[in-house]
Amino acid sequence: MPKIIAYCLFKYFAHGGLQRDMLRIALACQQAGAAIRVYTMQWDGPQPEGFDVRIVPTRGLTNHGRAKQFAAQVKRLLAADPVALVVGYNRMPGLDVYFGSDVCFAQAIRSRNPLYLLTPRCRTYLAMERAVFSADSNTHILLISSQQVKDYKKHYELSDDRFTLLPPGLDNTFRLAEDPAQARRRIRAEFAVRQDDFLMLLVGSAFKTKGVDRAIRAIADLPDSLRSHCVFVVAGQGKEAPYRRLANRLGIGPQLHLAGVRHDIPALMAAADVLIHPARVENTGLTLLEALASDLPVLCTAACGYAPYITDAKGGVVLDEPFSQSKMNAALQTMLEPRVLARYRTAIADYRRKTPLGGLVQRAAEVIMERLR
């Protein structure tokens, strides 16, 4: 009988980055001989063959209340039906391995009002983080950016033997458009992008977190000669109305296309001139690696865990934290000089020929399977 690995995450939906990582790593472990059981409050999407998906019902008016209840329920369920290894994608007690899909909570709340530290939400999430990272924990931690290592070491006694820093996470199934020139023509025709226009692309859901408003303001601030030649396409899911209102108020409503979830990201990247990703919080930013694989220049914030790859590639502009809208506006205007964009594309092509952009799934699966034996 194969040994069972229990994967625990609050919610599964097909287009989430955390969820996509969980699925890819679980499938790799299944292929290596493990049986896969999943505990989650919600599964939205097809279930892979052979996965034992168990929905854990929770009640509560708040996300932190449901998270706490989920952790307690999973503990009881595992006591009644044990497994060989427990892997978590959200922080909670009782994990053998934790995949670091979140930024350090203790670091993130440093700039919050001190009164926030007294709230049940803050106390709950801090307690769940401590259950994973404290010196009393035996959880092995998979971290996915060097910034995470710095932040967690700052707040917890995290020795080097307690974590593995994973390589970047570009999926080896990510493929460039088969015919980039044809894809560019098709996408630009779909969004009425003229030959001398710039197509700016943002890929991601949760529009506030990804900084859609920041991108709209930067485009609206461009000189008339540039602004009138810009088309902004957002591929992802989020609350659309506030961003349509903002674009209309700033005079670029017709140039904003909220395109919803798309399944042709390689084609969109082949058609785009700049990937804009001014995220407020972004543990990694897989779309940054996809842009590098597509030779697409990037404008992003240093809040993105994968931002150092853009810097190393000389493939665009990484905006320092704390964020400055005026600096983003100036950076975008500078980037839209054709010679600058061409220089970024050349640098990216040279970088990706020498630098692997993948390996996360394989390495994570190796670490998990080593602890299963």
C-alpha cells in the first residue's frame, strides 16, 4: 500500500497561484508513488484522478475564525484516520512540511496600527504562524524567495536546517505561443491595438493586491502623445466596477480592457509590450517568470518575491518599497521609449538562455518524498 500524504489548504480554485503549486507538487508526489489526500474547505475545479479530496465544513463569520476551525477539524480528522505525512499550504499547527505560499505575517503587520495587534484576527494568524516557525516546531519549511528567508529569520529562530529555499517556479508546461507573430496579430486585433500603440498587460486576480489602480494612474499620467497610444489589458478576476470608474474619471476608460480569466497567457505576452505588476503584496509573482520566458519587459514592485530575477535579467524596472506613484509614473514613461524596450528584450533573451527559471515543483516534491521514507 502506498503511503498517504495529506495536503491541507483553506480553499482550492483552479486559477490560484498557491493552488496551482499545490496541485503540481501533489501530482509529482503521486507520480513518485505516494497516495494523495486533500483536506480543504472548498474545492472548485476538476479533481485529479486518484486524489482523495475531503471537504472540511466550517462555520464562522470571519476568515480567521474559519481558518482556526479548519485547523482544529483537520487535527481531529487526522487523529481518526492517520497519514504518513502532513503538508500544509496555509499556516496551521500539526504540519510536517509547510510550503511558504504567504509573506511573513509578523513582518507584514509591523506598519499596522498598534491596536490591530490586539484584534482576534491578528492574534489568530500570529498564533498559526508561530505554530509553524517557532523553535518548538518540527515543521520543515519550503520557502520560495530570499526575502522570505530574511523576514522569517528576523522574527523567528529559524535555523538553516529547518528550511529549504526552492528554485524559481516556472511551470515546465508553460509554453510560448507556437507562432508568436500570429498570436501578436490576433490579440492586438481583438483589443483594437494599432501598429503604433503600446499594449500593456497585467496578469492576476485580486485587483487591489495586484495594483491595478496603480497601473491605471500611471497610464493616465503619461503625456498626451503617449497616453493616446496605450491599451491596458487586465487578465484575471476581480471586482471590476471601481477600476472602470477610476479609468473613466482619469480619462482612459476606453483604453482599459478587463478581460477576465484567460487561458492564452502566452499569446497575450507575445502581443504585449510591457508587463505591469505593481503589486502591494506578492510572495513570488509567477507572471514575472512567464514574462521573462516570453522576452517581455517588466515594470513591477520590489514587493514581488521574484522581482530580483527582473533585476538580474536587466529586464525592466523594479520599483523600490515603500511604493511611490510618481516614481512608477516616471518609470513607465521612460520604458515606453522603443529603444529602451528593445534593450530590455535583448537583455532578457540573453539572461534566460543562461539561467533556469524552473525547478520548484521537482525540488519541493523531492523534499516531501524524502520525509515520507
